[in-house]
Amino acid sequence: MTVYVIDDFEYFKECSRNARLKMWQRVMTADGVELRMRAGSVGFKKVFKDSDDPELKRIMDFIEIEGFVKIVESVKDDSFFE
């Protein structure tokens, strides 16, 4: 399945309102905190240099309100039950 990654958070919010599958993940990178979100086939990701960034807090509030599920790990289908 293809995920179409966009950089417009306001448009992503609109896409996510009707999506059944809503997931998110926070990844620590050398550049800061990378936030990844997926709603159906549309994705959004952004790196924040500071974990106290007001925009990051606003997005985290949105994640909670909209009921996104946190992804803790991802593995390939064929190796899941190994």
C-alpha cells in the first residue's frame, strides 16, 4: 500500500476526519523529534528541533482528540509470527 505524504497539516486534518485508520509515531532523530501520522492513505511527517515546540504540542492535542493510535513498532508481514 502506498502512503501519500503531505506537508500541509491543515489539509491532513481534513483528510483524517473521515479516515477509519488513524495512526501516529514519534521518532527521536539526530535532528530532533520526528512526528509521523497516517490517516488512511495520507501521511504527514515533520521534524521538530525542540520537544517543547508549541506546534508539536498543538498536533499532539489533535492526535489525542481525534483518537489516533500510537505505533510502537512496525514489522514486515512475513516476519511477524517468527
